[in-house]
Amino acid sequence: MSSYRKFAYVYDELMEDMPYPEWLRFARQAWEKHGSMPKSVVELGCGTGSITIPLVNSGFEVTGIDLSADMLSVARGKMDSTPQGSRLYREGSIRWVQQDMREWEIPEQVDAVISFCDCFSYLLEERDVISAFVQTYKGLKEGGIFLFDVHHPNTIIRYDEEQPFVWDARSVSYIWTCELDTSRCEIEHHLSIFAKEEQSDLYRRFEETHVQRAYDPEWMKTELVKAGFRDVKCYADFEWVEAGDDAQRLFYVAVK
């Protein structure tokens, strides 16, 4: 997988405005609404650990799972550079695992599984989504909570309508264009990234291609139920309101 190799090392700078506190707030509220705060949490698609590390530093036992070795390398470095990091790492409150979220598996079941920042939108076939749902059901304890978000189909369409996108900062810039396959509601993102070299005025250009797909919200809910989950709900944009067609990001909450 070529995506997220060089990109991993500029990811945090490009994504510094992402609403990580909002994802953390939503997770805590979901756990409170369902009666108990988890002790053990798996994060699927943990990336560079921007959600994982705050959870660890709040006392959770977290397993961060990602397909990209480079993203996990950045996450480890961030964790170990925090004042608490090396101590928590030795105590086992955090572990980083390179796995495919469609096939993820750890030795013990956990209290909660989360997957934010539209990681499930990177699963491009229905069978991939179903496989990830089934594995997550297996990995949860009875009563455990599964939280994840995806793009609404209309968001995928809006990306295509509003492109191109440009970001220009001192140390990294990009030009981002898209190609939409309307029959599959699948979009291919093409990024030309210009990253400044350390101690130099030179910028190195590299290319990234990322493909995402959006699925019918009712289909997603049906497949969660088929996988064994109960009390399946779909909310909109970090709020506890039922998702409609005006939603940008869909939040699913499901209980084992």
C-alpha cells in the first residue's frame, strides 16, 4: 500500500484543524449514555495517534490498529515524546498493532471499539465493510459499544462539486483534485504535496492517491444488525440528532 507512506510524516500538519476534541467528546458521551465508561478500547485506523494518545493519557487501556507502518511509527514517536509516554508504554496502557481493519484480531475482547475520521469510508467493497463489522463484533465483550463515522453519500458528491482544493502553508502545501464514480458513490482523491526539507529552502513534491466510498445509511444499519449488533443508531455531525440527507458525517453507535 503506497498511500500514507511519505504522507504519514506531514499528516499531522495538514490535519491540525481536524476536530479531534469533538470525536473524543462524542465517544465519552456515547459511553456515558450507555451506562458505563470502558476500560479497554480498540481504535481502528488510529493513524498518528491524535485520538489514541489523549485516551491513553486519560487512563484507558488502548490498542491502536492501523494498516500503515509509517503512520504507526509517527504515533509511537508522539506517544514516547509526551511526559507520560514512555512510562505508559512500559506499563502496557498503549500498544500499536499493524493490522487490516477487515481482519483485525487481538488476544482478548475489549469494552469498546472506535473508528473515527471516516476510516470506514476507505473500505471499497460491501464485503469489506461486512468483514470489519463481523470482526468488531467478535472483538467486543458482551455489552461493548462500537462507534464509528463515515462520509454521507452527499459529502462524497460535494467533494467532486467543490474541487479543486488548495492548501498553502510555510512548510507544506498541496493541490487536491477528485474524480467521482457516481455509480458506486466512490471518489478518488489525487494530492500533489510539496513538503519543505529540514534546514533547506527546497520543497520535495510527492503524489498521493486515496479512494473512498460512501454507502447507503440504511444498508449500513442493516449490516450491523446482521453482524449481531443491537440498539443500532445513526447520528449526524457530532450531535445526538438523527441523521438526515443534510448530514455531512454519519456517526454510528451499536451495542453487542
